[in-house]
Amino acid sequence: MEEALRTLLLGLARNEAANGWMKRYGMRFGADRFVAGETVDEALIKVRMLEREKLYSTLDHLGESVDDGAEAAAARDHCMTALDKIAGAGLQTTLSVKLTQLGLDIEPAVCVENLHAILERARGHRNFIHVDMEGFRHCQATLDIVRDAAGQFGNVGAVLQAYLYRSAQDAVDLAQRGIPLRIVKGAYKESRDIAFPDKGDVDAQFVRLVEISLRAGNYTAIATHDENLINWARGFAYRNEIGRDRYEFQMLYGIRADLQHSLAREGYRVRVYVPYGTDWYAYFMRRLAERPANVGFVLRSLYP
């Protein structure tokens, strides 16, 4: 039953009619639990609150798969403005970007040009960019672009999804190049031909990816709310004398705030993934799909 609901929610995440219907009601459906606002200024208010609580953050302007060069340029300019505002506010948050939002589906060269402009602006502010991983069909192109950008700029990291079979070899390659890695389980619906269908296998691969990255001396973001994996990572780092300055835990805005604060109080670096923007629908549906029990929260917000 839960898997059927997850499949339904992921299908709805791609449904344009449902997207338009939901947006008419704004955040009324409980999206504000997971989305920090519709503008960068609203999101930065939440970022400042997190910093007061000793939590780091990374901003993500929601949206993907733009249709033309003007939209991609607008996304680029928005990211650059966000970097300026972060610096102007004296905040420590980084930025996460999606390459399809920068024009990857239009023309890879356009995407590369836009990403490089963002990286140049970020470097001027001594800031850092994580390039998010999207669906499998964009995986190879994304990693190729990140590898090239890391060689030219340095202030960029990659994301690997533990449910993909290929990710272990990608981790070896990227870690050897010294490219910072964010390890996630993966939130897209992929075929069993390319991705592990069972949670146990995904968890085992997650552990393997973190081990590969940390053993290589690579800076590693361990992005999970799974306390078993978090406790494993803490023990692994301790046993192998890996300093806390070599890794961080990352979690999503609105999910397990209690765990975020607990780890921060113990002296671990915790970074909260803070999404914002008007194009929040697909992101919101994926969060519901990851934990279908969250549907109950949405229903309670509608009918308290």
C-alpha cells in the first residue's frame, strides 16, 4: 500500500494539471513545512534563524527543466543575486543548483556557461556551490560538467545517489579528484535496471559511498535522516580518526529538526537544505513520496 502511494505521489509530481491546481492555493496544502518561502528574502529570514541555532544551510531555488535560453539566463541571474544577498547579509549559507534549471536540456554549452558564471560570482564571495543530482538520464552529463567545473573553479561539489548501481565507481573517481561529495539515497522513481529496488541494498550502498569518500580524505556531506546511518557514520569517523572538520550531516528543512539540533549540540556540523521559490510543487510531492505518512500532516493542515 505504501509503495503504491509513493508511486502515485511521484506520478503527481510530474503532472502539470495537478501542479497548476495546487499552486492556486499557494502554501495552504502544508508545503510551508518543507519550503522556506517563495522569495530569496523570505528564505534568508529562515537561514538567519537557523544560524542562530548553530545550524548551517544551503539554499535551493526550486525549479527544473526550463524550456528556453531566457528562462535559463533568468535562473542564472537569480542565483547570482542570491549569492550577492547572502554576502550582503553576512550569512554563511551555500547554494545548491540544478543543471536542468540552467539549460542542460536546451544545450549543454548554455548550461556550462551559466554554471560558470555562478561559480565565478560565488568564488568572488568565497562561497560554494553544490550541483544537485536529478533523474538518471541527466546523471552522466551532470557529472561530466561538475568534473570540468571543479578543475577550473574548485568551489563546486557533486551529489551521488546511493540507489544507483553506478554510484560506487563514480564515488571512487570523484573522490580521487578531490571533489566534495554529498551522499543521498535518491528521491526519483528509477527502473530496477539502473537502481537498487530494495531499501537494504540502498542503505548498504550509502555506507559504501561514505566510506569511499571519507577514506580518500574527501570532504563528505552525509545527507540522511536515518539515525542508524548517522550513528554508523559517527562511529566510522571515530574509529578511523576522521576529524569532524572533514564531514557534515545534511538534512531537509522541516524534517527532523530535533535530530538536527541534537547533533549540532554535540559539536557536529549540520547543514539544512533550504528550498524556496514559486515552483515548489514537484519538490513538495517528492517529500511526501519519500515518507507517505507526511500525507497525514497535509490532510490535518487542511482539516485541523
